[in-house]
Amino acid sequence: MLRMLHIKYRLLLWGILCFFSVIAQPQGKILDTIPIIYRSDDVLKISTLASTVPAFVLTPDRIKDLGALDLGDAIEYVPGVQLKDYGGIGGIKTVSYRSLNANHTTIIQDGNVIPNTQNGVINLSSFSLIGAKSIVFSTGENVEEQTTASAYLQANSISLNSRLNSKPRKLAMNLYSTVNTVNAYEHGALFQVPLKRFFVGAEGVYRHGSGEYDFRYPIAGLDEVQRRQNAALSEYRLRATTGFQGNKHKITLSGAYRNNAQELPGAVVLYNPSNDQELWNEDLAIRANHLFKANNWKVHTHASFQENYTRYYDPGFLNVEGFIDNEYKQKISVGGFLINRVIPKSRTEVFLGGDLLNAELESSELSAKPNRFQLNSVLGFGQRLFKHHLHLKGNVSAQMIEDDFVRNDLPDQQSYIRFSPFVSVSYLPFKSERFRVRAFYKRTFRMPTFNDLYYNFIGNYELDPEEANLFNVGLTFGKKWGRMTVELSADTYYNKVWNKIVAIPTKDIFNWSMQNIGLSDAKGVDLAALIQLKFEKVQFILNTSQSFNQTLDKTKPNGVTYNHQLPYTPTYSGNYGVAVIWKKFRFTSNLLHNGSRYSLNENIYANYLPDFTDWNVGLARSFELKKDFKAAVDFKVMNLLNVNYEIVRSFPMPGRYYQLTLRLER
Amino acid sequence: MKNYLIGIFIALFCLTACKKDPPKPPAPDAYSNGVLVLNEGLFQQNNSSISWYSKGESKSFQQVFLTENERGLGDTANDFELYEINGKKYIIVAVDVSSQLEIIEAATLKSVAQIPVFDGTEAREPREIVVVGQVACVANFDGSVAIVDLVNNQITAYWEAGLNPDGIAHYGNDLFVVNSGGLNSPDYDSTLSVFDLETQSFKGNITTAINCSQVQITEEGQLYLLSRGNYSDVDPSLQRLDVTKEAIEVEQVFDLPISSFEIHNNWLYYHNTDLKAICRINLDGEDMPEAGAFIDVSEFETFYGIQIDPLTGDIYCFDARGYVNSAIVKCYSKEGNFKYEFTAALNPAKLIFLP
């Protein structure tokens, strides 16, 4: 009886998950007049202590220490982040932060927001970290220097800043090759050339392998090890950026291309090993940016175009043809500006920006043929008072959407307008101590995507945007005593979400549809700490983050799951990292602990997923070569304790495996 | 200050949260005087399960297959049937997405055989079962019928029926397989495939309404068949065929907002989705639907099925509560009065009544 539901659910799942893009774009980043306190605060750049909102930075060293190969691997170490990882090399990774799902997080690459109107979710595993200069996670407001109006809309943002986007001092090169003993291989190359005031650079990454790995699945009652199959992947990504960097102007032009062919390992179904679905992606993006900066004015204009093609094929489907073959083609064009004016005398900053976006989606699965015209705008200010001791920030952003679509063979139209206010404050009570108190409030909206509204049978034209209200109060502290440097941040939050967009069966089990249903309350504390000890010959870096989260379902006061903890939301998660640097060796240990969770809303034994610990240790050695070249060998043991675990139910993760990386850099 | 900070850091390092994990469900003492519930679970979550309701203790036990066998039943179990071989009672379970037939002892729920149902590496997906003597006929979603020898627990033959069979029943030596074509939407199938169990041969197809699923045949040879329509402009209906005749055809069509039914004691009880009630048809030959509601089920969040205990006449209705929460099974007397209710698991498909 569940069968029809399953087909629709499967289609929906793929509609939602299949479409991901890797896009690249350039964006000018020019040093701003940063107040002295701000700069000296970020001793190690683990968290941005001066920020009025929680913001965390991952440096290239930290990324290497984690053995992270993609954005998802790295971002799961940010306190408050829950990574949804389906496992395997081609596996989808999405992120939720403080119980706000992936649709509330914006991905920004080199200052440009990566749009996805089809489903609103970006797959974090499709971003490689080869040329990463930094990854910045923030909630409330995007803290990057250079940004666009669209970056101010969502609750959370992940900024990936790459080396290709700025002029190198000399010819730069980077080659690497990684072997994972779960049959996953990755090779990358990057080069960048300065040409007087111009620069040009490119990077390429090739990922491949059968992706097969062994796992134990005790619910199958078998003691023997099983093998994850149908996981092969062959993907390459290319990105090139050229630019001009002058005193007042910076212009960049970049292009990115991704081609991915993979098998989909799918859920591990008990006693049924057959799994033969496949997925293809082809993504193209071209982006142009211009930044003008002089006399306390900063003007950023940008234009971009992206095209995403997805094909999903299931050869084992029991219809007359015996297969499902779906294609999706999305095209998005964006253009916009952001003007920023600093008034040094009164320590005031004001900014105004607007982006126009046009998106269309073609697929037999969305016969409504939707076309979206969207205007995103922002108006904001920053004010420093009492000699920088008090920092006030605020903005109002607006999303105006107009969709053209086909309904019962007739053209139809609908629109949304939503305003999001944001206010924040940070206060530095002492003159000599880098101790701060901060707080923010933001109201945000997750707009319905094309899939939510127009997916055949499931989509619902009547949807309202999902609304979230975020409150945060926190402390940060940073200090240096001789050999020791300490950074601490502690934030407590309250998020209330209503009109959640979820798929539920409506008229009967055969008719699932997207609905605005659900109300949840999230309360929690995120703590992060870092200690660096520097001796003459040896250096220690210790860090930890701890997250406590209670997110209760408040949908129906008499419902069976009222006041139950939301699915996939552990009440506790934490991680511990140690890095020891001695001569040319670097020893690292990173342990991630995720508390127990439930796979469905009801907090009962049948839905229980136990806690797990994922511990990685590694040893790296670097070598100085001639002509400024540097080589490194990096060996890591992943999941040292060989723990069997699932992050997502029915998607078992690999046991212990090894990772070897060779690097050559200049 | 410095030492204090180090203290905080160490405290953070050692911090662990107190957990309140749900306890493992207990096992009942015996499987007698109660009701077994087969729960489908959810697609790709490997959470099909069996619940047990003990009438003596007025208490339900969850996950009893897992408890007795220390492994999961599988994914999307769709049907189970009780039968007897050499005086011993067994249950055969069709686990659709796992593509397995599970043979378990009725007294202990211990598995005695697990029969894979594959065509090479392709899952056939067993869905609906009818037991005829020492043979089980299983309609598979790939369009085949598996013939299972219940003495040796082996599949002896596969017969070809139509598209995505979703119901199976027999009358004498005739086996009727309901072809839904559900996965071929919007071009649904509209046939019954008929086989002769004695000669093991295909007899022919009978044309019906589109997308049929549930089927039951009365002792007098009247076959009742539910069509689900196409969920848009073709409404569900109930059809009657007389299988005692030489040329079998649809003789009567009831245009009713019906989602499931059960025949007991010359009455057909069905769920009326408009009235949100159980209504009845008296099968006295004229088959006139009775006016009004027999049992009001409007307070059900998600009506999911009806079944009647053939011995007591008690009527059981399933509330799947949004399909993602533990279901409630409500029991009514044959007069339609509420008796009791108990909790099952996700999406109950069927009950077996054990004395």
C-alpha cells in the first residue's frame, strides 16, 4: 500500500537531492580600514572574536589537520553545526545549524552567493578545498568584507575564499594527490601567475574511485562485514580566474565547469543488495566582478550566469519501460551592486545593495515550467561608539519574488515579499582586555523553492515562506600571555521556527504534498575554546567545541510528538582537536562526538540512532625544496576506533580507513 | 586568571552530556490470546516490525520480531498469513523492498526460513500472499507470482501476471491476481490474471476498472475488488464479479468514496473517506449500501485499514497518525461500539489473531 508513496517519495528525494551545483566565481577582496582591536583580536583566527555575531574561521592549516577533502568535512567542526552525511565519495553532504535546516544556509564563494532556486540546498561535498584561503561560518550576518545584497537574506552563511581570487606575490603552484583506502582518490592542481597589475590562475580537481567500503550493520543480524557497492564516481572540476588589481579598482572574471558521473549507493536495504541508480551533473558558471574603492567609498558590482544539468537514472523501476530517467536543467542569471560608505569622523558605516535574479527550470517532473524573477535588497548601517567599545550594527533586507508558471495549461503568476530585520551589538567593557559581550536578533525567511511549489503532484502552489526568528547572546575572550594564547567564545541562543515547509501525506497516503506545517523551538549553548602554546622547538594547539541543543516539536499541543526532540538533532555534540608541531612534523588528533538522535519525530526506541565517536589521527612531514618549493607527506588514520555508525538512517559510514596525501607547493 | 582559564578549558574537555536513552522494549511471555500486527514501516528505513497485543495483559509489545530474532524484519513488509503444516502453526511474511519471504513459527516468532525472491540480482518485491493448502501464492510487484512449497520452504515456480500486482485471492482451484500498474501511472493496468492451481496454467485476463488493489471473495463466489482510481479525475470504486460463472466479468460497480474494506458474515464493511466512517453493505444479493455511518472514525488522524476477527466479529481499525508516528489500533464490537485500543508501530498493514 505504501508503494505509490514510495515512488513519489523517491522522486521527491531525488528532486530535492539530485540537483547540486559547484560554481565558482571571483570577487574582489581588498583590505579595509580595520580598527586596531579587530585586527589584533584574531590571533589565531579560530573564531572572529570581534564580530557581533558568532563567526568561526577555518584556516588552510586547520583544514589540512582535519584531513578534510571537501567543504562538508571541514564545516562539521564548527560548534552548532550538524552535518548530514550520506557517506561515500559521491555522497551528499548538507548542513544544519542550531536546528535550522540546509535551506537556511547560504554558500558564498569569493563574495558571490551561489544560488539554487530548484531546491535551495547546496551539496557541500561538491566544493574542493585545494585553493581555499579560508572558510568562514557565521550566523545572523555575513561577516565578510566584500559581499552582495543576497548574502544578507539567510540566517547562516558559509564563505569559501580562494587563492585564485587575489593577486599572488609570485608565481604560485599547488599539486596534490590523495589516496583513501575506501577506494576514493583525488588529485588536484593549481597555478597562479602575476602579470604586472593583472593576474591569471586556474585550478582543477579530479575525483574518482569505486567508492566501495566495508561496514558492519548489526540490525541485519550478520556478524560478517558487508560491502557498500554501487558507489563509483568520476568527477572533474575546473576553475579559472583572471583579474586586474589596481589602486582603486579590482576586476575579476572567472569561469567554472564541473562534470560528474556517479553511481548512487542509496540506502542500505536489509537483505536486498541490488542498487543500480546513477546520477550525472554538468554545471557551468561565469562570473564577473568589479570593485571600486577610494575615499571611504566601496562599490561592488557583479554579474553572473550559471547553468546546471542533472540526470537521474534508475534502471530497476518496475514500470512498463523498466526504468526512470529524469532530467533537470536550471539556468540562473544574477546581477547587482553594493555601495558602502564609511564616515570616519563619526565612525559610521552605511551600505545599500540590490541584486536581480532570474531563474528558470526545465524538467518533465515540473510541468509548471517555472520562471522566477527575484529582487534582493539590503539597507544597513554600522556604528562604533565610545572609541570602538560599542559596536552597533543593523540592516533590513527584502526579498521580492515573482514566479511565472503554467497551471492547468494556462499561464499563472504569484509573488512573495518578505522583509528581514537584523540588529546586533557588541560591547568591550574593559580597556585592556579583549573581552566582549555580544547579542543579535534576526528574522529570516526560507522562500519556497521550485521543487516545493511546482514539483509534479508533490509541489504546492499555496506555500508560505518558512519563518525563523533568531536570538543570540554571547561572550568572547582572547588573551596572550607570553607563550600562551587563549581564545574563548560562548553563545547561547533561542530560535523559533514556524510555517516549516515539509512533505507530508495529505488526502491519503498516495498524495504527498509540501505543506507549511510545524513549529519548533530551539534552545542551546555553543562553546568554543582554543589554547596555543608556543615553545622554542614545539608548538601545541588545543581546541574544543561543545554544543548543547534542545529543539522541541511544538506543532500540535495534543499530538503524539509534542515536546519531542526533533529528528537528527543530538542534544549534545562536541569535538576535541590537538595539533603538535615539532620541527617539520605535525601530529594531529581530532575527535568528533555526536550524541544520540532519533530518525523520526517520535522519540521512541524504534527511531533511536545511538551516539558515535569519530576519531582521526595524523602525522605530516614537510620538506623545503629548492626555488621556494615545499613538499609534504600527510598520513592519517580515519575513524581510528573503527566505530560502526550512521549519520543518516540506512546510510552506514565506513569503519577505520587510511588517507595518504602528497603535496607540492610554491 | 590564567589558571582559571586553563581550568575552564579542561572542564570543557571533559564535558559530557547526560543521556536519557529509551529502554529496549521487553518481550512478552507467550504469543497466545492476542493480536499480531505487521507494520510496514517507512521506505528505505529498514523499520518494518511486528507488534504484539496481549489481550490478557491489555498491553502491547513492540519490535517483537527484532527481540526474538536479534535482527530486523527488513524494509516495507506488506502482508503476512497464518497457516498450519503437520499440526504446527507458521506465519509467512512478504517483505517487499527487502524482497524476502520470512517463515516464522507462530508460537515463538522465531524465523525458520528466509527465502530471497530475486530475478537474478533484480528484486521481485513480494507483496500479497494467499495460502492454499501447503502452498503459498505470492504476488510480486515485478509482475510475477511465486509458488512456495511450505513443506520445504522453497519457491517451486514463478508465473507471469500483469503489471505491479497488488492483490491475490483464490476460489476453489482458481487463483486471481489483481494487476494495479501502480508504478506505470498514469497508464494503470486494469486486469485480473486468472490461473488454474490444479493444472498450474494461465486461464486468461478479466478486464476491470483501473488501478485495482484489495480483493476478497465470499464463500458464494462473489469477488469484491477495490479500484483506487487515478487520484485525480477517476474516483475510487468497488466492483463485484461472480467467479462461479463460466464467463467472468464485472457485474456491479459501486461508486463509493472507499479506501479499504473487509467482508464478514454477509456484510461488507468499508471506510468511507467522505463520511470519515465505517459503512456497510449487506451482501444479501441486492448489495445495497446501508445509509449512514456504522462506526464514526472522524477522530482518526490517518485512517489506514480495517480488519475483522473472524471468530469474535470484533472490528479493528488502524490510525497511522500521519504515517510517521506509532499507529493506534482501535477495536470495536460487532455492534460498532468502541472496546479498547492499543499502540502498534509505523503503518500497520495487517493483523493475525492468535487464540
